[in-house]
Amino acid sequence: MKSIALVLILISVWLGTSEAFSSRTVRRATAAIATDAVDEQQDAYDHDDGSRRKIIKMVSLLSSTWSLSPPASFAAVEPAIGSTAENPVAIIGAGGKTGMAVAQALAEAGLYCVTMSRSGRDPFTNVKLKAEVQSFIQHYETGVSVLDRETMEAALKEVHASAIIYCASASRQGGTAFQVDDEGVGNAAEAALDLKARFILVSALAVDRPKSKSYQITNTLGGNYQGIMDAKHQGEEKVRKIFSRKKDYVIIRPGVLMNGVSRNGSIDLEINQGDTIGGGLTRDELAGAIVGALISGKKGFTVEVYRRSTATPLQPNYTIPSGYESSSPTYEGLFESVQPDSKIDI
């Protein structure tokens, strides 16, 4: 019984997820080890209370490993990333709808996060969240400007950010495209490199296709948004250059952000590489994909994400399928066969 139970626990530790074994199974297996171990030690070391205490202490430590498990739709995340409130995932640009959706997705996956905004206002002040979700979300009360690298890095260091998700973009009050989507991205990426934190950039689909209608229309919106596709392209290039050695980055290029919420989650989505296919998706679907990318542990890659039903070639000379598509019933599964940027024509 002891050997079987031990095998169950070792497999569960390896998988790091409650999908393979329930917490009840683990507790039973742990209890079995404890009982058998104590019985054997009673026979062999009846005179040595210290040995029994060591065994029981060891079993207690093993048992505590499974006190919390992420939901079944998400696999286990690397322990260092968002596993505790002391090393959360920092969301820059959390005052916007996308940043808020990402915070909720992280919390629902059992990952701690801290929201940061230019104004310093808590984006969830007037939003009622479930208590168990709210418990995973903190807010940094001082305003964080992506144009002030020194102050931004100090804030990220203060919260011990283990990963940084950059959701900020040009806005009427927040700055021009070249300030936020180019310069600000570079500042945040440099800070992430210094802090040894994973960096995830939310960019835009079609940034590599200046001849496409998607690029040309979006790039000429005027005002603070003028040239936004040019700026996003330059921001992406800065990220790849900054992480040219470590490759500890992920670039997510969403399609058109649609109103409403997802009906079926990741099963409706598709990711692609090479920037040849466009489409649309909701913000909660985008947030799910971002968290899935983080949890997957993959890095050094760029993907486009959209609903499979909306897939459209970005230019007439592109075909569907491209050969780089991937779909999955789970968000993290979308990234199972993703290729690094070094193997994709970007």
C-alpha cells in the first residue's frame, strides 16, 4: 500500500495538477504512507521517537503541497510566477477593459496579480467580483507611467513582480501611440529584463502586414492613435531585441476586439503564426489566451489569436490554412505546438 500510494503522490507532484488526481486521493495516499511508515517504524525503531517524528513531519510537508489547486481548465503554472501574493503577476495598463479582463482571468486561474494604472485608481472599485476571485487581485495605489522607466521599475520591484503583462496602449488621456505602444513597451521590457520577470506584450494582429487593409485603416485613425500600427511594430521589435539572449517574452497579437463574452471559451479560438490570418474575439477570450500562454511555460514566440469562425486572410495572396494554426479545448493547450520566433518568418 505504501509503495502504491507513494507512486500516486510522485506522479501528482510531477503533473502538478488536480486533473490527474483529486485532493481527496492525495490525502488518502498521504495518510496511507503515514500509517504504514509509522507502523514499520514502530516495529523497527520502537525505542526511537525521533525517527517517527521525522517521518510524520515529512508526510505533513508533502500533504500541504496540495492545499490549493488551479481550476481544471488551466494546467499548473511555474511555482515562481504568481503563486503567492508576494510574487504576483503585474498588469500594466490595468485601468482599461483588456487589463481588467486579464486580472480576472489570472484570479480565476488561481494566480495572484497586482493591477497598475496611469491614474492610480483601482479599476475594480465599482465592480463586484466574487470574494474568491477578488482575493487574488491587489491594486498598486500610486499611478504608474510607462514613460517614466525608473519609477515604473521601482513599482514593479516593490511588488516583486514575477511576470509583467503589458496591456497599455494609446488613448486620449494616456499618451500617443509612439509614447505608449513604442517607447513605453521598451521601458517595461527593460524593467522586466532587469527584474528577471516574464514579459507578455499585448500587441495587434497585422502589424507585420503594412499592405493589408487592417494595418492601413488602424494606422490612420488620427489623434493620439495616428501611426499606432507603426508604433506597435517598433514596440515588438524592441522586445525581441531586449530579450535577444534570454527570450523570456511572449507577444500576443489579438484580432478585432468584439463586444460580449465568450460562450465556449478556448474551443472557439485559434492561434496562428506568421501574421497571415485575421479575425476577431472577445476580451475575455483574449485574457484567457494570455493566461494560457503564461501557464504554458513557453516563451520567445509571437502568435495571432482570433475566433476560428472569423478567420480571414490578411492579404489576397495568403491562404487558409497557413500551416501554423493551433486549437485546443483549454487555453494553455493552444500553445502546445507553438514555434519560437527564430523559426517563423516575422
